[in-house]
Amino acid sequence: KNQVEQSPQSLIILEGKNCTLQCNYTVSPFSNLRWYKQDTGRGPVSLTIMTFSENTKSNGRYTATLDADTKQSSLHITASQLSDSASYICVVSPALGRQGNLIFGKGTKLSVKP
Amino acid sequence: DTGVSQDPRHKITKRGQNVTFRCDPISEHNRLYWYRQTLGQGPEFLTYFQNEAQLEKSRLLSDRFSAERPKGSFSTLEIQRTEQGDSAMYLCATHSGGAGNEQFFGPGTRLTVL
């Protein structure tokens, strides 16, 4: 069964600190892996998207990495800000089956404290 | 603002009542998806349209749920005889097609069934 597992489930850090969120997946083959940010009560917003052949992708203070051999991805947040408090969802798109099919992780809830 | 709008943003209803939600996609996007998200979980796929055709429905979509996209533009999701277990965030997402294309999510409709 295609699965996406994220860790930790939740994380509290101080403003200005860095953090790394993890994503393990069993989806194979896959066409791309995305990280979304979801503020409380809002829809997810895309941060990064990587194809299976890419190793890293940056978007400002967000850097995603992908190791297709170990089926792991991480999202690194640098110099965290209070506005980074949100859920971060790892999403994998299978290469086979319905176009637009997305397999969602449960997300990591990040709280940035002053 | 992703360009996808949903209405209403919040809906409180009593068990047994019918509710209808609306999604207005980005105008050039021919694919439209409905998801349901409960607290602490990632979005779960409900159904998807390509233009006005409903191409796939999840097993989560019981016979109390119906979705339409009559002119290939906006879509509605109706829940009949609501149950407390229907309480969730209902998200709409659209994209223009292609495996690597991003899905843009609306802000969601938060349904509470009392």
C-alpha cells in the first residue's frame, strides 16, 4: 500500500532556530514529491516540488531534500519565524494510476515560540 | 490567496440537515478535486472532475454525498442527512493538467455537525 509517514508529529522550537522535518514514503514509482504548508484553518500551500531525479529544492528559508534510494525526504527551515507556525505536509504523486493522484502524509505541526 | 475560492468558509448544521458547498477554481484549470481533512490528518481524496465529467469517486464518498461541476467551471459538494462524523474541513483543489503540475488548494469549508 502506498504510504507517506512523517516525523515528528509535532515540534516546538524557539524563534530564530533551525529545524528539520522528515518524510518517509513507500510510493513507487513516483513522479514527484511536494511539501505543503498549511496554516490553521486554511488550505495547503505548496512550498517545494521535486521530481524523482532531483536531490534538493529551495524556496527562501525552506530547503527540501530527496533521497530516492532510501525513499526519504526532509524539509529544513532556517532561521525560523513566528509565521512558520503551521502544519507541514509531505505529499507524493505516484507515477502510475490517476493523473493528479496525491498521497498525503499526516503532517508535522510546527510551533515557533518567541 | 491561491486563486481558488470556497464558500462558505464555515458551516454549522444540525444532524440530519443537508448542506452544500461551492468551489470556484482558477479559470483555466480543467481538473478539480474535492478532499476531506479531519484534525491531525492529511487531506483524503473524495472525488475529481475533468471539465464537467466526474471521473473518479473514493469509497469515502457515500451515497449521501454528491458532487457536480455542471459547466466545467465551479463545483458543488452536497451532503444529505448530515452525521456528526461528517464534521471536517472540505478542501477543493484545481490544476491545469500534467503530472508535474501543482494543485492549488482553496481555503476550505469547515463543517461542524451538531
